[in-house]
Amino acid sequence: MSTIKVDALQGTSGSDTAITLSGANATVGGTLAVTGVHTIGNNAVVTSQGGAVTSNLATAMIKAWLSGGNGAEVSKGFNVASGTDNGTGDYSYTYTNNLSSSEISGAGVSTDNSDQNLTIHSPTTSTYRVEVYQQNGSNVDRSNRSIICGDLA
């Protein structure tokens, strides 16, 4: 295998965007689509739509999301392996890939009725807990959706 090391690539037209990738690529809707598995390092930077700011791609991504039923079943999701029903309206979810810290930010909603509340609490590096409760404070079984932000291990 050979390695080519350069500081910059530029197309023959003088434009940085006129680079042609050959091999595992295709055109989809007139746009170059590189197919197959491509690894982006954790130092990848994304420029905002207006071009004024940049953000680290790995840090900015949601690390887990879930659409769960009222028995802790995982209907759909990303990086959520399974759920446990701890009792009425009390569910724990296990990550497929652990986080590096229990310091997370999470948000969620009850999907069955607008007068229920949802809290995300007791996070560890491998799980988080969701409670769904009514306005009067009593827990209630309801479908729920949640997102988790943090750092993967």
C-alpha cells in the first residue's frame, strides 16, 4: 500500500471543490456520493451554514436517541440496546456503546398525552433512567422519546 502526503488538494480548474474521487463513489441526483465505509476522525470540523463559526463534529452529535413503548421496549433508536421496566412509568435504558462520563444532557417527551411530564435522571456511563408522571405527581405508563448528549467512551 502506498501513502501520498500533501498539504492541499486542488482541482485542475483552480477550485478546491473540483476534486474527483474514484473507486467507491457514485452520483446520486447529480451530486457525488461516496459509498462504502469512510472513517471521519474525532477532529473533524463542520462550518456553519453562514460560514461564521465552526464546531467539532464528534462533540456536536447526539449520542443516543429512543422511541420507547410504555413497557420499556425500544421501538426505534440509536445507541440504545435495551430497556427495563422498573415499575409504573419508570424505565431504564442501556446504551449499545457506553459514554465516557455520566455527565450527560438529555431531553424527552411523553408521546401519549400532553398533560404528562418526563424526567431523565440517574445517568451512568452505561444507562439512563426515564420517569413519566402526571401533573399530580403520580407515575404513569406511557410511550416516550428521549435524546442523550455526552461523550462516547
